[in-house]
Amino acid sequence: MIRSLLHFLRLEHIRHFMTLFSSSLLGQALALLLAPVLSRLFVPDDFGLAALYLSILSILSVAATAKYEQAIMLPRADKAAVHLFRMVIGLAAIVSAIVIVPVHFFNTGIAALFGNEAIAPWLYLLPFSLLIHGILQASIFYSNRTKAFSRMARTTLLQQAMISGVKVLAGGLRTSFNGLITGQIVGQALAALYIFGYTLRQIAGQRIKSSFKDIILQAKAYSQYPRFNMLLSMTNNLSGTLPIFMFTWGFSAEAAGLYAFGYTFVFRPVSLFSQSTQQVLSQKMIEQYHQGRYIYPALKQMVQRFFLAGIIPLVVFTIWAPELFSFVFSETYRTSGEYLQVLSPWLFMVFLTSPLTFLHELFFKQKTAMVIDLIYLVLRFLALYLGIRMQNEMIALILFSGVSTALVGYKLFWFLYLARRSNRITENKHPD
């Protein structure tokens, strides 16, 4: 798997990838090593509550930045990138302040709407989490622009270490609050402060000032991000968190927790690998595309090698996931393994496709991507809703996994199709 990517990248990119991936790997290895401990310190209801909080946060976090953080990498001039960086921080602060109103006045009503009243006290922390998310994302993308990959790697490692450490500490002390949520908040906050401090010092050395007019000009120049990418990301996040919302509402917090535990066990390492890959790969592809190079053959070969690398883990989880979960995490989480059996084909397709998800932005196909994801969201909702109507969790997941595998597979072929058409330099913008 790693060899497949290294074969594709040049020496400089290999160094960057290994810097990012090694930190992700260490952080993930720590989380996986502690997973058997956490499964004995917390019950499925705890995991369900934490998953619900993070699901709500993932939806609101898209609005908090309007996805302008993704534009930080694009301007030729550093001055424009700094304006965008400051705009993202400002947007996150404004949205966080707005969210304070509903979580304060309608706290219990919101909790009842989600089907889990235990989430009510945690909703008060959402504004803080949103602000921290905006700071972290803006700083990461600016660091990626300046090729500060070592800083990004240390940030990832710090975040994962603090999340795991706080979870174990809170669980060991048998605290009355949910240590899983606390670990996520503390880890993200410390990581954000760490990389934000470095980024501020770097920007201060450039002596760039940002006026309100400068920020508005950049907001207009990259208006496709709130117009298309924000809705695209929101539907994407909602689509990914849909099982948590619907399992909590249609079944129970315990069912949502069992799903979240099994899903996270596999999806987290896949996500971290994909994020590290994409951060390096996207910069390389953007650079090569603007130089007029043909990127399709190398991308196709990389996907083929990823397929060969991932097929054995897919078979293992599809056949033996319940036994593995029962042995490693206790019999309580055997059901999580059964869920994972059903979800494995979809997660395998995500593994193949995630590193390529920047391609629709490179070719200005945000509108098409948004339509695909809206269809994806509707079909997944219908699949889960049918299972809930039948009051059968496995049927819900089988339908959900089937629809998800088909749609992600379609997106993979679409991404490769876009890359295949990249045999010449095109105009800077190609609206759908």
C-alpha cells in the first residue's frame, strides 16, 4: 500500500508523505492499542453519545468556515492566502457566537429532537468546538501551502495522543461526564493552539495587513467554495453521519454506539491515511496539471495497487470481524463486528477513492460533485429509513452498505474519468 504511493511520488513528495503518514500512523497505532482498554472502560451508550456530539459538530463545522480554508492553497500571492486565513478565523468566530443562542435557549428541545437527552449539557460546548475547528483547519491548510509538513505531523500526533490520553484517564477515574467527548475536545484544542501559534509567527514575519476590503475581495474571488463546496461538504458529512443520527433516533443510543465503535475502528485509519495521502498528492497533482503533464496513468496505477493492498484486509474483516471484535474488545462488542462485516465493501471503496477527492476541485466540477452527493444522501437515507421501518438494524445496514458501495464506486470511476481528460492545460476555470 505505502509502496504503491511511494512509487508514484518523487523524492521530495515521498519525504513529505512519510512525514505526514508516520505521525498519523503513530497516533492511530496509539488509538488502536488503547481501543481494547476503552471498550472495557466505556459502554456502547457512551460511544453512541460521543458519536452523536461529533456528528453534530461535523455538520456545523462546515458552515463555520464555509470551506474557505480549502482556498488558502490556491492563490499565487502569499498576501491573498493570508487574507483568506484571517477570513476563515473570523467566520468561525462569528458562527460560533451565533450557535450560542440556540444551544442556550433551546437546549433540551434540540436534545429531544436527536433522540438522546444525554446530549443536552454537551451542546453548550459546541460553540467552543466550532471555533477551535476553524482555527485548526485554517492553520493546517496554511501550513500545507507553505510545505510545513513537519509542523502538520506534530499537530496530528499531539492531537491523537491527547485524545487517547484524556479518554483513558477519564475512563479510569470513572468520572460522571463522558470522557470520550472530553478527550476529543481537549485533543483538538491543544492541537489547534499548537499549530495556530506557529502559523501566526510565520505570518507576522511577512508583515501582511488585511483590511476588510481585502478580505471581501478574496471572498468574492473564491465564492465557489461557499456556493458549491460548502453544500457539498455538508451533504458529505451528513451522509457520513446519517447512521449515527438515524440509529439514535430509530433504534437506541446503544445501537448507534455499537455502529460507531465498529465503523471508527476501520474508518479512522483509512481516513488518516487518505488525509495524509491527499495532502501531498493534491499539491503534486495541482502542480503537474498546471505544468501540462498527463496525470491519469499514474493515478490509475496507484488505484490498482491500492486495490491489491486492501483486498486481503477486506476479506479478513468480511469473514472474521465478529470473532475478532469479541476476542479483542469483549463479547459486548461482537455486534460491532457483525456491523463491520456488512460495511466492509463500502469502507474498501472509500479507501480506494478518498485520496482522489480533490480532483473535482482541480477541474472545477464542484456542481457535478454536489449533485452526486445529494443523490448519495437521499438514497442512503431511504435505505436506513426502510430498515428502521422494519425495526431491523442488519437490514438497514445491508441496504445502506449496498447503496454506499455502488455510489462511491461510481465516484471512483468519475474521478479517473476527470483525470483521463487532463492531457492538456485548460483554462483556470471550467464551470460545469
